[in-house]
Amino acid sequence: MSERRRIDFRIERPQTLREQIVDSIRNAIIHGVLKPGERVAEPELALRFGISRTPIREAFRQLESEGYLRITPRRGAVVVALTEKDVSEFYDVKALLEGHAARRAATRLTDADIAELERLNAELDRLADAGDVRAFFDVHNAFHDVFLKAADNDRLEQMLRSLVQQFERYRLASLVQPGRMRRSVEDHARIIEAFKARDPDRAEALVRGSAEQGGEVLRRVVRGEGPTDEGNAGTPSAS
């Protein structure tokens, strides 16, 4: 089973045209090529991709649902600015819910679950070295899914999934900061050790601290203080 899952992460199906457009715009926003308040013009994209406007409009609707764009009459699609308040609210709630999930999971995870966490973190280690943010993000989600499922609380799982999907942009924006992926791997290693020790208090503290630190990093960026390379920092990183 673990071998099949390892292969799944490395097989890429061909992207649809809409997905290519979504990825192109999303990456431009995350990396600051498209700035907050900037208009994303349909005619330019249609010319660039050599296509009709229909898949572009579909891509815009998806990006609006993910919080990257706001579509308004006459202005069209505009890049949404991250606000410090939104960042704080998201990470405050994420820290509480995910920390509680880790506490519940600490005494429920099986040895097979922990082995899967170790395998996923090894994959994250490889992706951090490769600098592959999008693949890192997907495997990172799979890591958190393992202990979220082990928490065995359907309502909690549903709330967290809805929350992180709605604010995917914030988590990606945090991961692209210098040193973030590497620190996430290190934090996950400590979280795994807490799970191995069946220590609910430490597991909750580490997961909450990781989310809180991720929020602080992104708040600094929103305030215009610039990214901070935390490769050697002693505090937890974004999770």
C-alpha cells in the first residue's frame, strides 16, 4: 500500500486548459508578479493562450472561490489583497482546530499511521530540496490528513478541510517564503516524535505553534516587512 501511494505522488496527469490558466495566474499572484489591486485582463490571456474566453472565465471563477481574485462589473477580475486581519483570523482558528486534532490523534494513531507520516515527511524533505512548492503543498496536506483522520471526529475534520480549502492562498504564500519548506520538514519531524511518544500535550503544542508561527510570518509579509529566512530559527514554522 505504501509503495502504491509513493508512486501516486510522482505521476502527473495532463492538465486541462483551465487548470493551466489557474496555475499560471495563481503562481503569478503568489510570487508577486501580479500585485494586489491589479486587473487580470481576459483579452491578454486569450491572446497568450490562443484560446476563447470561456476557459479563462472558468479559471477566474475558481480563483475567485480560492480567494485570489475578485470579479466585479466593468472592472473584471482584480487581484485580492491579503489583509493582516484575515491572516490572523485564519491562523488563529487553524491553530485551535488543528491542535485539538493532534491532541486527539496522539493516542489513536497506529504504528502504520506513524510509518506513513515518516514516509510523507521524507517525501517533503525531497521536495523542499527540489524547491517544488506546489507538490510540497499537496504532500503537506496528505501529512496533516493522516492525523486528522486519526482524530476520529467527523465534524472537526469537515470544519478543518473547509477552512484550509478556503484559505489555500495564505498557506501557499507562507510556504514560498525563504526557508519555510525546510522548516516545515523539521517541525513535522518533531510532531512525529510527539506522536510516537503518545504525548497529547506536546503534539497539540507543536501543531498549534507551527500554525501560529506561519501566521506571524505571513503577517510580516502583509505589513511590508519582507520575508524572513528562518532556516536556522528555533521556533516552529508554517504548517
